[in-house]
Amino acid sequence: MIKTLMRRTAILCLLGAVALAAAPLQARDLPDFVPLVEKHSPAVVNISTSRKVSGPEGFGHPPLELPEGLPEDSPFGDLFRHFFGEGGPGVPRREFDSESLGSGFILSRDGYVVTNHHVVKDAEAIEVRLSDRRTFEAEVVGSDPKTDIALLRIDARDLPILELGDSRDVKVGEWVLAIGSPFGFDHSVTAGIVSAKGRSLPSESYVPFIQTDVAINPGNSGGPLFNLDGEVIGINSQIYSRTGGFMGLSFAIPAEVARDVVDQIREKGHVTRGWLGVLIQEVTRELADSLGMDRPTGALVAQVLPDSPAKAAGLQAGDVIISFNGHEIPRSAALPPVVGAAPVGEGAEVEILRDGEPMTLEVTIEELPEEEKMARGPAQGSEPAEEDRGLAGELLGMEVAPIPAEVRERLELPEGGVLVTDVTAGPAARAGIFPGDVLLMINHTALESPDQLEAMLEELPRGRVARVLVQRERGPIWLPLEIPE
């Protein structure tokens, strides 16, 4: 018994010694952020803005806005607005001075400061506070909503600066560090790792975001994201949150994107982007099968806009763009940033798949219009012509009809197409087709009438997936449609 107890004690002592020996080793493996912070923190600034907002009279304070990161359609949104923002119906309103906070950093010794567009949007006054507590009024040199970048200038000289680096060599899993002013707490430092690269968010389709797990909160926006070499690899911009607070998902604008925007603003006061003139969508596994592809990749063209570079180059709806000017397009979200960065007026090679066959087209890039034309779809509730059930109803579970002339004229629909008037259980419903949709194409054949659709259904291989181009209010979309045996 005593021998057994002694053996157990010896084992415990040995394990304790191993643990104690391992602890210093693990601590030595962790990065030391102190030199980086001490060197670069002085160039990070706090930005406060004020603007006029309208709110319910009697609050005694300006209406609070939705917390940064809380979605507009959050179930807490209406409750938040009722108690802290808009008030109830019929409540008298008056103007308030609203203040907000953000971060930024100094780019040049003569006072250029970069931050987020949303930090200074609609601001009537902007104040920049330096690390030495000096404050300066700032003017907006230029701002770009599409990338959420703004360039400010303050009247100061001999300032500490940071240089925009490059994120393209950053690896997923690398340590990164953020400095900013969350909730107004100046020069707060947080650290984490790169979680992913090239993330696409609906609000900024021209930005391939860096995703990290660095703690970012309201007030951090516009601050720098560093790698361990002290290089600014990104500008902290957004978080994903269901509550308005940090949930482990933060997004930064790559430094090379910010540098291009800043350089253009300094040179000409605004930003120009390349324009191809196509509406695109993701290639799903079902669509890839119908296109004869071995895996989902590329950007599927849903519509080629008239009088666009894509139209002139010969791109067609149904083409899959797999490369643009040497840049591989693994998914649809990868196309807008590379097209936007293409020099206006210069040529570019576009590699596509058409009916499974590779092709290369030459396109001359034009400048992105201020308001890029978008396709409009049919309004719901239109009165269709006489319905035609036929094979479409029996085989697919949908009824179609010609598009009435007044509907076509009002909605500016192209020639051809058929109007879906009813959908019951079946392949059409499973594909996501709804009454009011306009069917424009099946595979690479344009639809002209319900009779042509009937003839095509007679010829299509059974047990295979066809792709159908559907026009909707928000634009065209390809859907995979199973043709049952």
C-alpha cells in the first residue's frame, strides 16, 4: 500500500514537472505585441463626428441609432427604434445634434488620415484626436461608399505615420492585431488570427474582405489591422452580429484595395472603376451538372447589359466566366473586385465556358457608370393572357402564357419569353419557380412562346437537369430544373 502510494506520488510529481516545464515554452511561443504597439500606436487616431438628426420631441437626447452590426431586419430592431429612436406614430419631432465615434490612422506627415466612409458619412463636423491628445478639425478630401474608404485631412505637420502594406501574401491562421477606439476607449489593442480571405459581403461587392476573429466593436471602424511585422494589411470595417456586439466575426478592407482608393482620391478627387456590364450569379452544384462542369466554379452570366463592353465582346447569358485578365474566378464574388480594378480603356482577356467548351474573348474595359443599369422583372399580380397547361403543367407542375403587350411595355421586357401563371407541386416548384416569373431561356435556347416551350420539353432528355433563365423584379437568375423521366 505504501509502495503504491509512493509510486502515485512520484508520477504526479513527474507530471507536475512536465507541466511546469511546458508552460514557459508555450508562453515563449506566443507573439510579443509590445514592440509593435509602442512603435505604431501613436499614428492611430480617434475620430468623432456630429450631424443633425430628426427624432421624437421630449426625449431630451438624440435618437439612438441601431448598434453597429445589428441587422436592419433584426427582431430587436423595431423594439429598439420604438424606445430609443423613432418613437410612436404622431409624436412631434425636432432636430438633435448626434455624435458618433470611429478610428483612423495617419498616412502622411502633412495630415492625411484614412478611415471608413460610414464613420464620416453625412457628418457636419469632424474632429480628429491624436495620441498626444491634440485635436484638429478635419475636412473630407474624398470618400468612396463602394469600398467604405474615406480620406480626411487635418492642418498639422511632422506627424507619426503608417504605410498601407499588402494583404495578398497573408496566410489564413496568421496572427493579426487591431488598434482603435471601441466605445471611445482610445488606443485599445486586440489580437487574433486571420480566419479567411476574399470574403464577399452584400454591402460592398468590390471588396474581398479579410475575415478575422479579432475583437472589433463600435468605434473600432477605420482603425488599422497589423500583421506581426507591423505592416498595415487592412482597415477594420465591419462585424457580423445578431446582437450589435462582437461575436467572433470581424471584417477588414485589404490594404491594397484601400491604397488604390486613397491614391485616386488624392490624384483626382474621386474613384473610377472598370465596368464589364454583366449580371452574374453563383454556379451551384446543380447548375454545374447542367453545364457539364465537374465542379461548381466561376461566375454564371445571367444577363449581358445592352451597350456594354461585354455585349461588344460577344459574351452571352449562360456563359461561365472562369478567368478575367489572368485572375482565376473560383466563385461569382471574385469577379467584381478584379473588374473594378481593371484600367479603364484597356483590353482584358475573359476566359469562359460556353456549352462546356472553353473560349477566350477580348473585351475593352469601360468606366463604371454612376448608376449601373439593372434589369427589372415582372410585377406580381399582372393579368396574363389565356393559360396553356399542356406538357409544362403535366411534366413540371407549372402553367404558362404569352406575356401581355402592356406588361412587356411597362416592365421593359425583352422580346420573347413566357409568363408563369401558376405553380403546383412538382419540379418547377422544387426549382424555385413562382407565379409571375418570366422564363427567358432553357439552356442556351431563347424562349419565344408557350408552344416553343412545349416543343422543347418534348425533346429535352429525361432524368437530366436543365438550366432555366428566369426574369424577376430584382433581375435575372438561372435555376436548375429537373426534367423527370
